Amino acid sequence: MGATAEQHSGRAPGVREGAGPAILFDGARIIVGDGERVIDDCALLVRNGVIEEIGSRDALTPDPTRTTVSLHGRTVMPALVNPHGHIGYWKGSGADAAHYSADNILDHLRRLAYHGVSVFQSLGTDRDDTEIRLRDRQRKGEFDDEDLAVLYTAGAGIVAPTPGSANGGPFFAADAVHETTSPEDARAHVRALAAKNADAVKFWLDDRHGTKARLQPDVYRAIVDEAHAHGLKAAAHIYTVDDAKEAIRAGADILAHLPRTPAPDRELLDLLTELDVAVFTSLSIQRPDGDGWLDDPALAELVPADAIADLRAKIRASAPQPLFDTVEAYRRMESTLRTFVDAGVRMVFSADTGLLTQVPGFAEHRELEALAAAGVPSLTVVQMATQRPAALLGLADRGTLQPGKRADFLVLSADPLRDMTNSRRIESVYLAGRPVDRSAIRARVMSSTEGPVTF
Ligand SMILES: [Zn+2]
């Protein structure tokens, strides 16, 4: 995704001159999303939903027909792309299989758009291909509602059955994931996913602290091999460094989490960098940061007070430990994250949205904060949540604010490079150059929320 000088200035390839009214977004500080560039007092010219020019106002061709939106004093960053969450299960203050429905998925896609997430990939918890069907309808343009994040889905992921107990998949979706102990059956499942044009393949490898059956090596090797035969990336849920190595040696393209134990060794770093494996950050879901974040006014815009109170009670009940795992494990993850960033591992933002503390749309901003708090430089944090996930999903037209890219961006009243929680100070969200109707989303989401449904 190396940017050339030609992309920085000049007209975007493929954009016809005069092919629609132009909008000049004028005067903002622009975070490009490439991990390097910030342009102050910038002119951002958008036509037909695509960025046409970006940079100096004086370099623009005079055009009396264009409209100007003044963004002086604002910061603009690319819309977020979250390649790892679980859609459709959240309602009120938690995730449960009983909440899952197409309507609830659409509710989440609205919440995501509201908070500036343009693309969301659900990773392995699709129930009866509901996500696949919704995604296909969205791709065909069958929804009138334009204020939705774009859905990607890995369909139903694969896990080993645990005799006498629920499997080691997610607690809210153990019955939705595909159980197998057979390489041939696993291949058949992956072929079925490929036939449905799934966007990735997910498998759960680890044994959840010895409480669940592990997926056997011949099975996960078959999964990865079959996924690659169909041009699909394979994402492995792992917990330990040893499992991470196993998954990578089997050919996994993505680790869905940082390994939590023990500290990474040279061998793991070499495997990750030599094979360019993407590692999802997934920090905030287990961040022991108390309940102060529940007081953020941006959360209350789409979550009613009784649901927030319920979340607070759950967090306080497990404090000082987070709702998932331990403080010690979290500190190891932070340390591992820094080691990986320093080693040049392809770290990609992931909010593991949709369960525990991960409120759809808001969890993504908690993840940005967690990454900054772990010591990742702010510009890299933004790049990890924009350019890198877009590239991972093969979205050539998203992820950075450059000519030729879609005009998907957040207008912020404060600068996230100063304080990453400023990513929540959203004044407006633009998707394909069009403002998301956030007040309409707020009215719709809040009117459909009749008190928290707890699990
Ligand atoms: Zn997950």
C-alpha cells in the first residue's frame, strides 16, 4: 500500500472530471491513515463519493459550482474497518443466542455506521447463514438504508466437539459453529463456505485452559489447506504461544488474538514476520480498565441508562479482574503487542465486538484507546484500524484518505493524536462522501431498545 507522489496530488484515476457536483471539505487536520502523514489546514475534494484531490487549497482548480463544508478546527480520520467481531448477539448489556436475528444484525450495522465503522467482519458465529444472506442482499443493493456498515462474514467457523459439554467456541454461539473431528468433514465444510462466497474461514484451536477438546492438527491443517485452495484466508483462535506456532505452521493467515502466555520467543517472531501473518489486537475485550468508560457521553447516545448500569454492575462484580481472563494476562498481552510492533509483525486492529464489554460501535473506540494505552504510537494505532484491515480484506478503495479512495471518514471535534479517546468526539460520519444521518439512527436504535435484556 505504498503511496506514490502521484496519489498525493493530482486527480484520482477513474474519476471523470465534472461527473457530479464536488464538495470541498476545507480546513481540517487530516490523518491520512498510512501511519505517517498528517495534513493541517487541508483541502479535501470529494466527487461522486470518491476523494478527488487532497492537500493544498491553492492547488485546486477554481470551480464555482462546488459546495464547501468548513472543517476548520476539526480533525478528520478515515472510517474504521473492524475485521473481527461477532454480529447479531448483543442486546441490552450482553450477548446471547436468543438475541440473534437479521433485525439485530441490521441494528448493529447501524450502530457501527453511527460510530464511524465502515466495514465489519463477523468472524465465525453466523447462525444458519443469516449473515451470508444479509451480506449478499447488501452487496446487491437491496437495502434502502444507506446508513449501515458493510458486512463481511466468515460464516460458521469450525471447532472440535467436547464430549458431554459445550464446545470451545464462543459461549453464545457454541451451537452455531460447525463441530468436527474429521479432516474430510472439515474440508467439506470449507468447500461449502467457499461455495457461499464466505469472506474468510475461522477455526478455534485452543482448549480453553484444558476445559475443552482441542481441534486436532490433521483437522486444522485440512481447514487451512482447503481454505487456501479456494482463495480464502484462515483465521485461528489461539491462546498460547505454542498454539500460535502450530496454527502458523499449518498455514494460518491470521491469529484472531495475541498469544497470552508465555512471552513470545524468537521462533514465534520469525514465523510471524517471515510468513507475514496478521495478528488481531483484540485487547479491549479483556482490558481491566474499570467502569469509567461507561460515563462517556458517546456511549449513552445509543445505549440506555439501565443497560449501562447493568454493564457497570457486571464490571464491578468481577473487579479488579476484567470480565474475561486476568490482569496478569492483559499485561502480558500489552507487552507482547509492543514486542510485535517493534519486530514489524503485521498487527491489525480488532475489537472482538459484540460480547462482554464490547458494545457494537463503541467497542471499536475502546480498542483504539487500549492500543494507545499499551504504548503504540497514535499514528500507528490509526493505521492499524484503517489502512491495514482494509488491505487485509482486499478493499483497495478504502482505509486511507487519498485520491481514488472512497470518502469514508469521521469528522472529530478534538484530535485523537493528542488523546485517543477523542476518536469518540464525532461531529459527523461520511460514507462515500455522504453524511450518515446520525440523529435518525439514534432515534431508531433508542426507540427499539426497551430496557436491557440480560444474560
Ligand atoms: Zn472473536
